[in-house]
Amino acid sequence: MTTKEIRDLAPTEITTKLRETREQLLQLRLRKQTGQVEKTHELRVLRKDIARLETITREKNKKTTAAA
């Protein structure tokens, strides 16, 4: 997911996407432990997506508190 796509989402959608991405990362880590993962680069991609989601969530929260 790109940063622009994430910024276009509503805060509730971002939260949902963050939860789904964390679940995917957990499942991928479990599969890696059993040796069932062929594309190990997906771990890094998911971690970066989580970081993007959290960063944009924090930015949006900061804007709303600054406006109040």
C-alpha cells in the first residue's frame, strides 16, 4: 500500500487495515517457523506497511488535537 492510498482512507478504515496487516504478519511469521514461506521478503513489506499505517494515524490524530 502506498502512502497516498493510506491518506485517502478514513480513520476507521486505517484502523481496520492495520489490524488486518498485523494478523497477516503474525500468520506469515508462524508459517516461516514451520518452513512454509517461499517469499520471505513479504515479512519486510508487511512491517513497512504497518509502520506507514501507524505514522499516518499518528499524523491525523495530531492534526485533530492541534485544531481543538
